[in-house]
Amino acid sequence: MLILLLLTSVCLILVVASLFLLRPATESFAPSPSFDMYEIENKAVYYTEKDGRRSAIPEAHARTFQILTVGAVRQSTPSPYARDFEHVYFRGKSIPGANPVYFQILGADLARDDRHVFKAYHLISADAKNFKCLDERLSKDSYRVYFDDQVISEDAGHFRYIGKWQKASFYKDQSKVFVNGKGYRVADIDTFDYAGNGVFTDRYQVYKFDGDGFRSNSGQPVFRAMMQFQPAFG
């Protein structure tokens, strides 16, 4: 029985390795003519930035190097992400801790593996299983809410969408109202809700969102909550 289990484990390892080792290396692939390009020359991998600067990626393994794409199979386009059998790269730099076998692209600079979520080179969540994107810049896991790579709420369980006006989407948790990554404290968060046309109400006041912030029916601005934005890890 033990021998069978060992043989099964060896077979699985060989299958995973073959995903990288048996594929042809990409000689030259430009993720976008607007910014960057990966190239393989003489068994070395290079990255060229949009200003023309070219540098080697010393840790890259040319034989298994692969540019990752986004979109449907027949309409896919290369991304700034790449990987080899050991590392994952974003615009020519390796992403610490990223697992190349399970790596998936979620957005322009957002990706995940089997355990972690990354924003460009940065680890932002260790709860990949429950991570979800709420819009282009807003995301959450079981514990935190993120705006880009910054934590804006530690109350993900109560974080919910309440409405949209023009191009702004509004959310709230148990203590603050959020729009465009900024948090505001109102008179009564429990009853705060969207009434339409940029107008919000709670038990005590009426608020109007003017594009830069909220004003109450008294004409006074509603001050932003004193939040210390912080990187998710660091």
C-alpha cells in the first residue's frame, strides 16, 4: 500500500513538471505594444520596459518560461504576468511566495494562486478561497475589504453595496460609508440608505453626495472618517 502511494505521488509530480518542461519556450512575446515585452535569447530571459530599457531576469528558467494570457482562448491577449517552473513574474520582477502551478489572473494587475491573492508584486490576501472582486478597484475576502492594495475595512462580513449614482458606487459596513475608497461617518449607520439621485438618508439627517463628499441637510460637510490606510501585508 505504501509503495502504491509513493508511486502515485511520483506520477503526480511528473505530470505537473511536464506542464512546464514539455512545452516550447516562447522566443518573443509582447504583452502590449504600449508597455512591455518578454524575450528569450541564448537561454536567458529579458524584459523590456516601455521606455526601451532592457534587463535580464536572472532567476528565470528559459526552458519553462511562459507568458500568461487573459481572455477567451481564441481572443486571448498576453498579460504582464509570466511564469516558469519555480517563479511567477509581473513586469519582469518575481512575485515572492506565488505558486506558478496554481497561478490565475483575475484582472489587469490582480491575480491569485491556491492560497494567496496578489496586486502586482504585492501580497494582499491570504484567503484566496473566499476572495472576490466587487468592482475594478474594490475587493474583499472573509475578513477585510481592499481598495487597490490598501485595507479600508476590517468588517468584511457586514460590508455591503447600497447604491450607485453617476459613476460612483456606495457601500457601508457597521461603522462607515464608503465611496471611491474613502470612508465617511454619518449620524446613524444602521439606518443609512440610498434614496436615489445622489441623496441618502438615515434616522436623523438627509445627505447629498456632490462628487467630492457628502453634505447634510444642514449644509455642513460630512467629514471623512479618520482612517489610516495600510498595506494588506507589510
